[in-house]
Amino acid sequence: MTDKPVKLYTLTTCSHCKSTKRLLNECTVQYDFVDVDLLEGDERKAILEDIKKINPKCSFPTIIIGETVIVGYKEKEIKEALGL
């Protein structure tokens, strides 16, 4: 199991986002996530600006594992970043 912090930016309607959460849950990885589409106003705008700094296309899911940024559901890359 990883000791790196894991942060997810997701959309509630995104199948790849759901798959990413499922994978992390199956691997019993603790993670923080933000469902961006549930945010409103300034909070949403601030989060989108943060995402654009690490993922200029602002696509989902955006996953941060330690210093590693993974965009999209890429099971192999996610597991490698987690050290699994």
C-alpha cells in the first residue's frame, strides 16, 4: 500500500472516474476526491484553475499520486504509481 497522498478530481457522470474510484477501493487505497460537477460558483472556478495547472486540458479523471499526475483511467499506470 502506498504512503503517498492520493487526490482525485472527478465528475459524477464519468464512467472512467467511477472505474478509477472502484480500482482504488479494490486496492484499499485511501484517497481524497472532489466531484467537480457538484461544485458551484467560485469554489468550482478555483478547483478548475487548480486542475488546469497540472492538466491543461482539464479532463477527467485527473489523479495525483504523490508527485505523479495521471489523466484518465490507466489502470497499469495507477498501480505503478501506487507501488502495487
